[in-house]
Amino acid sequence: MILLMINRTFAVMTTISTLLLFAAAIILMVVAIARFKVHPFLAILGAALLLAVLLGVPFADIPDVIGKGFGGVFSGIALVIIFGTLIGSVLERTGGAVALARAVERVVGKRHPRLAMMLIGWIVSIPVFCDSGFVLVSPIGKSLARRSGISPVPLMLALAAGLFASHVFIPPTPGPVAAAGMVGLENNLLLVIGLGVVISLLSLIPAYFFAGRVGNRVEAFSESTENSKIPENSESQNSALAFLPIVLPIVLMALGSVASLVEMPQNIAAVLTFLGKPVIALMIALLACLPLLIRQKTMGQFYDITQASLKTAGPIIFITAAGGVLGAVVVASGFVDIIKEAGGALKALGVVFPFLIAAILKSAQGSSTVAITTTASMMGLFNDTGSIMNALGFSSPLAAALVVMAIGAGAMTVSHANDSYFWVVTGFGGIKARDGYRTMTLMTLIMGLTAIVLIALAAVLLL
């Protein structure tokens, strides 16, 4: 009896010490990024190496664990990130993103300017980073405000919310794409896209009313005409050509899913399955971008656009790969066994667990993409029995997709002074910095909390 009590006490102490070491490594990583401005790639790798040593991974095994975790990203999701970034860059450089905005404005802009700006942001940020999207599209919102005789602040907040929602929830934006790959859904992006569309749109409902109610109480400051200038080539683009690179890969992935569910000739099914693979679908979508360049007679700029896109995608891929190393260390160290032993408490949290981790990382260091990729790397593959995902019962594609959504919700909670997007919205949106916290920060908090409540409810009903 005494021996049993000693063994149980020792097990509890081991569990507590392991959890404390894990927490300490993560805290050091966050402090290194947020306080000492260490690049996330190095900070995450450093935390992974420290965690491997502290948790007793044999020194001889550590290089192999690092190589496995790092290389897994390049064999899985790296190309998807590159092609998604490149598509967004072409739309941004050619004025296609502004053409999308103008198309939405023509449909709903005159009667419902706030709704128009929110939908514009939501569509534009699927291929284009939210920071760039805001800079590109905000002049349209200001022009719409002048024509409607209303304050631009509600429109700017609505635009910011729309951009942010798709930025954290909907592939092929790099963050959710990377998260999908890191939990094992690189071939199920359509499921992630579908859930991302639903969750992002629902999270925008309170943001819509918030933007109208609070935005009208905030006085906009005057800004230079340079920041309000609409790109010269924005009116020359065919909006159908701009929509094609967004719609086409979704259609192809949908057809690929249909081919696996419906009986059809084998050769047709094989072709549709091939075209529906995310990498192939996005390659075809990239080809669909070329008419935008051809129409403007700027194909000569395609090399420079590609070069710039690789520079943009590179840090995201390497940060994601560093996160893969962290995830591999978590598995190799036996940390998952500790999670299983404490499974009752953590399982009770459900999808709130990854949400909290992502929210802490987001609030501490500012980058939504870093918060998404780091959290997803810690969760691991849904079909790996040695992952935290599996230990918490997230062992199906639907469960994994809901975890990706929960991570996205955490990664928008909250945007404040350490987030570059916060300064883009306040600076280009004509919002005084002191008003940023009661507008942008509070709005993203409401959006994140709304999203996680919806995701938790969906998990209860569907899992």
C-alpha cells in the first residue's frame, strides 16, 4: 500500500515537472520573440532543442528528430504555401484584388456600404495577406464614405474584420494552409475551406454591428491623399478574371472529393482526383492568374513577382518547419503520454485547449501566422497515435478541421500594439492610435470569442 502511494506520488510529481518544463520552454520562446525580437524561426527551434534536452530525449536521437520534423513540412505543405502566396501577389500587383473589391461594391455598396466593405475584405484576404489587402482596398472605403456622406471609421473597421476573418480561417492563406498540413489535412483542404467559410462569416456578424455602433463614436483623423489613392490599374481589370484564381481551385478540389464518393469511369475519377489535389489545383489557379498579366502587357514582371513571393513565403515556410521540429520533439520526448495521463482535465477543454494556446501566443508576440503554425505544430497529426491531437481525442478529419478553426480563432485574439496589422488598420484607416484599443482590439476579441463558442458548439454536435 505504501509502495503504491509512493509510486503514485512520484508519477504526479513527474507529470507536474514535465508540464512545468514544457511551459517554461514555451514562455522562453514567447519572451525571446516579443521582448528580445529574436526571429520566430530561431526562437521556435531554440525552444524545441531546449525542450528535447530537458525532457530527456537521448542526445544521439535529437538530430534525427530535428531533421524529421523540419523535412516533413517541405514534403507536405510548402508548395501549397508558395503557390497560395504567389496567387495573392499577382492579384495584388495587377490590381486584381481591387477589381474584386469594385465588383462587390457595385453589388451592395450603395445601400449597404459597411456590409460591402466587410464582404470586400473577406473575399480579398482569401488570396492576399490582410495587411496588404487593407492598404490596397481602404481607399475604396474612404471614397465610398465620401459619396455616402458617412464617417469612414465604421467602414474601415468592417474592412479590417472581413480581411482578418478569412486571413486566419480560410486556405490558401498561408496560416490556415500550414495548420491544415501540420495536423494531417493537406489532402482535405476543401473540408478546412468549407468550415473556414462558415466560421469566418458567422464571426463577422457581431463585428458588423460593433463596427457600426462603436465606429460612429470614433472621430477619424485626416490623412494624406497618398494613402487614399486608388491604384491606377484597378479599373482596368476584368473582375471575372480576378475571381477565377479563387474559385477555380475550390471547384477542382470539390470535383476531386466527388470523384472519391461517386461511382464513375476509373479514368475520369483518376483525372479528377489528380486535379483535386491541393498542390495541382493551386498550380492551375496560378496559371489562371496569367491572363491578368497578359491583359496589362506586364508578363515581363512575372519573374519579379515570383521572386518577391518566394521572399514572402520563405519565412512562413521556415517558421512552419521550425514548428514541425517542435511538434516532433513533443512526440519524441514522451510528452504526449503525460497529456494522456491528464487527459480527463484536458479533454474537458476540448477545442478550447488549442484556442487558448494560440490566443496566448497571438497576444504575446503579435503575429497570427506564428501563433497558428506554432500551435498546430504542438498539436501534431490527427492520425498519429503519439500526437497531442490523438491524446485529446481529435482523431478524425472533421475533428482535426475543427482544431484548425479553434487555432485560427485563437490567432485573432487579440490584435493590439505588437501586431503590425493593428498599426496598418489605425494608420491607413484614419483611426487615432489611442482609439485602436477600443475599436480594433475589442473587435478582434469579440470575433475570437464568438468563433470559439461556435466551434465548441459544433464539436459537441458533430464529434
